Amino acid sequence: MKKLIALIFVCIALFTVVSATAEVYPDTARVVKVDYETDTVTVETFNGFLFTFEGCEDYMEGDGVALIMEDNNTPKVFDDIIIKVQYCGWTLINWYKGE
């Protein structure tokens, strides 16, 4: 009986770990707003989603950034989390408009 209970707990633990695994994915974006008062940077992805992160540093509007994102274990993009931001260059102001 103890072995059966232990097996059930192991199965539940394995199912919980597998179902709670978040996915990580790369994305690119451009800086659309830099707020020095709150020390936040807002970026827009190619699909039009807006995300913010802290640390204005030397960012300017139009800068390109590479993002490592986590999907927060949900199908919605709106609640995804930025894990890492990497500066990629500048003058991407019209990148998304095809100009």
C-alpha cells in the first residue's frame, strides 16, 4: 500500500512539473518610449505588442533591442515576461512601417 501511495505522489509531482514548464523564446523590438522619471523603457514588437522594462541607461527612441521572453506558462502574449534585453542598434524608427 505504501508503494502505491508513493507511486501516486511521484506521478502527481511529475505531472505538475511538466505542466508548469514555461517556454522561453526570442523576439525583436524597437524602443518607443524612454521615461527617465520612472526609469522605464517601453518597446514595441513587430506584432505591435508593448512591453516595458526598467533601466533607461543609454536607450533612445528608435533603438533596436533583442528580447529573451518567457511565456508565463499561458497562451496569451500580454502577460509574457522579459528575461533579458540586449541592445541591437539604432535608427529603427521606421523599421515596422517599411519606410
